[in-house]
Amino acid sequence: MANAYDYDVVVIGSGFGGAVTAYRLAAAKYTVLILGRGHRWGPNKGKRDEMNEKGDYKDDEVMNFPRTAKDAWFWDHKHPEQNHGWLDFRSFPYMGVILGSGVGGGSLIYANVSLEAEGKTFDKGWPAEINLEVLKPYYDKVTDMLELEKVPTQQWSERVKLMSEGAKNRGWETRFHPVPVAVRFDPDLRYESSQRPDPKWSLRRQNKSDAWQGTCAQLGNCDIGCDVGAKNTLDKNYLFRAEQRHDAKIWPRRLGRCITPEGDGYRVHFDEIVDGGFKPGSVSGRIVVVAAGSLGSTELLLRCKEQYRTLPNISDFLGRNWSSNGDFLTPAFHFFRKTLYPGRGITIAGSIRFGDGHPDDLKKAYEERRKFIIEDGGFPYQAAGGMIGALLRKRRLNTGLLHKLLYAFGRLVLAGYNALRWISRRPFLRVLRPAFEWLDPINHVMPWFAQGKDAADGTLSLKDDELYLEWPWQDSKEATEAIYGTHEKLAHSTKGSAVVVPPITWTAFHSLITPHPLGGCNMGSDATNGVVNHKGEVFGYRRLYVADGAIVPEALGLNPSKTIAALAERIAEHIIKDHPLNILRS
């Protein structure tokens, strides 16, 4: 029978778009299946940390967060059946893109920050139906579900204090703001960066969704999996509620390959990763929500349109107006001041906002101003050895002489660094530990981070059966240079004789890396300027939706996760209004 479908809704992806739509539709009594390309992840292999107080609920699907060289660090998009780890790095001309791989999508690797877009962001490039006033109630829903907080002042890292100092010294103190983050805190904890973080500081409690979590112990591992479960990743709220309260199904390790119309709905064809190979499968749904991220959703629809020809009438606008969201990083060494310890404390806690434009641009028309946000950065360098080791192990498999030399050099550097750290931890050298820590140059790095409004004029396409990105860096040069210049001014305005390291990938090669890709399946008023309408529904294909960063038609110039989730909240609401269950199932 044409109307006999496996599920009311099949959602491809479990990030900020997929998790939100899946939960809201499941709560409205739709039967929902979520297909995720990666594993479930947790502090311990085979145990779901969020299910009970002890964190020992058995589930063989769970992989442990990567820490050592032998752990599953990387996802290989060419051979995911062989390597299906935590991070997926895509390399294109002038642009690299970092993606999360697992149940929870981008929430697994993002830096917890959850911000609302500036009101004027929606004045250009967006459908008329979308503006800040319209999105505000959906932003509020996201705030409630993610239980957003700001880092307690008594837990600010030395990096946040440095940023606040820089803003004040430049006369920008009114632009400095702590950022809301999706993290649980113990308000009674007092922390200072010179303290070595201890997981025992964490207090384990249930959240609003009844999932078990710890409170932040300032371990600095936000981007590679929180050891105490303090990070409010989507598997602890939206997905947890969908699965535990409303019987939504989550199938990990499924790669969506093709979408085919079937009756009034669709059939989703996928490959399941099993024992180092692929097991083909398919599932049908009355409604399909594509939520595989900017790159994933765009590639899937490009293949359906051009390769398999199952959805040939998708708008020719598909793949256009891609944005890196202006991500930029400038490292600076601040030796002669209190040690910064970038590997301790929450990754990002503060911001300096230039959403109204660079100070030199304020007399210009708004559209001509360079707009961005500066944030403190951090990185889990305690686990950097494991990540580098994993890369080196991969390089070792290459038989070329250059790769062998790189492998040997990398091992030598890593061994020296590990030896220094091992010596610094010996009990009989405890009195010398501060000296060893000061001698470690990494402890003095301030990763000045930023996101800005780039030109958003990249193009995704299929080339030689691979996803290809054309990113004209020249069009975003002014915004990028404004960010770099502001980083320099802030660094030099703080105490400690800052040494700014020019980001050579940009200055020499005009190449950037972003963890916040946007666009490719843009919202538009019709098929001539977009792929989906303001409700997220694909032009020309009823009941087929896109709900993730791919639908964002312009750079946001700040962390995009909250806007993506708010748009997904609105899309789910429209699906329920436009396709009520009694009619959908008739």
C-alpha cells in the first residue's frame, strides 16, 4: 500500500536541527526515526553516562571519548567503514571544515556558546517571514531546553580576565559580555586557573530532562567530550526526551545515501557501518527531515538531484551562498603575566561584540561595516598528544619517504613534550612543578577567537564524485583582516608584552578553518533564490524538509547553534500545523 510507511517522520542527522525537530514531532505523537552517521559517545566505552546516577548503564553502541593515540579520533569521509571516529575534517581549496560525528552532531564538539543573532542580521538575504521578533519565542524554547547559564564570575579562567582587561584598555568595556553556555555549574565552586582541575569537584544531578549530568570541573575538554558530563549536549536533552519519553528511535552508524519519492512520502536509503564494511538498508517515512549539517545535507541533496536523479527538480540554487561564518583564530603568547593555561577551564566564557560594526566603520552605512565577535579560546592540549599520535599512526601507514620522515620528527617532538610533562608530575619534583609549567610555552597562549560576517558566496558542488567547495577568499578579505587587526590590538593592550603569532595559513596561503559551516540549502522566497521556504520545506517536494545550518542564507557573525535550533523549533511547529496526524496517516 502506498500509505504504509515505516515511520511518520524520518530524520537524517541528530545535530541542532535534527534533534530539535525529532523531539518536537515525537512529543506531538508522530512516530520518529533518527538516522545518525556516527556512534553514541561517552566517558566510558559501553556505558551511557546520562542514564543513571552511576553512569554505568550498559550500551555496546557507546564509544569512549578520544584521549589516546589508539582511540577513534577521526572520521574518514572516503572510507567511513574503516575510520568512523569523533572528528571529520574536510579539506578544500582555501578552506577546511571541522565536523562532529556522532549522536548529538555538532553539539559534541562545539564550545558550548549559545547566542541569538543580531536583529539587523535578518534584514538582508532572509525570507520576509523570518526576523528576530518572529524567532524570539523559539530562542526562548532553546534557552529552556539547553538550560543555558553564564560562567560564574568566581570560575572565570585567566583568559576571560585577560579579554576583559583588553576590552577595558581599548575603551571597549561596554562591548565585553560573558556568554551564555550550555553547561551545568556548581555555584559554590571557586576556581582559579593555577589550580589543576579535579573531576572530584563535579556534583552529579539530574537535569530538567531527567538525564544525569555532573557539574563543570573546569577540565578543559569541552570540544572532545566532557569527562564529568557537564556539557549539555543534545543527547542529554532534546534527544534524551525524544527517546526516553516519546519512544523515538535512534539508529547510529547509518549514512544517508539517497532519498526517493514513494507515494506521498519518501524512502531513505542508507549504509549501516558494520564490522569494517557497509550493510545497505532503507526505511520509509511520510515526512523526511534532512538535518545532516551544511555539508552533509547539501551533498545528500546534490547526489539526489544530479547523481541518482531521484529528486531532479530541486532548485538550481542548491549549493550556493555557502559561508564559513567568518571563523578566525589568532594565537598570542603572554609570558610576563599570570599564566593563562588554555587547557584549563571552560573553552569560551567571554566575548567582545562588534555586531554593529568595527569601530572605524560606524559612520558607514550598516551594510558596509565589518561585523564580528571576539571570544576567548581554549583547547584541550592535555589530549593533544593523543590526537597527534593518532595522526602519526595514520601517516605511518604511508610508505613514502617524506611521510616516514614526518612521522619520525613528529614522534621525536611528541616524546620530548611528554617527557617534560612526565617529569613535572613526579612527587619528588612537586616543588618545581610551577617552574616546569611556566617553561611550557603552551601555558602562555591566548587563542584569540572570532566569528564574523563573511561574504557568504561559497559554492558547494559535486566534482569527480566528491563534494567540492569553491570559496572566493578575496571577497571576505576585508572582514578577515578586520578581525586579525582587532586581535592584535587587544593582545597588545593587555599586560605582559604579548607576542602575536601571525596566522600563517591566512597571511601566506589565504586559507581558513571553520567549525561553523552555513548555507548550501538556503531559505528563500522561491526556487530562484533558495532551496527551501521559510518553513524549511524543499521547493517542489512536499513533506521534504531541511532543518540545520544548511538553510541559513547569510553569515550570522556569531556562534550559530542557537539560531539553527530556533529555526528547527519553528520548522517543527509548522510541520505539525501543515501535516496533522489524522490527515497525514489517512
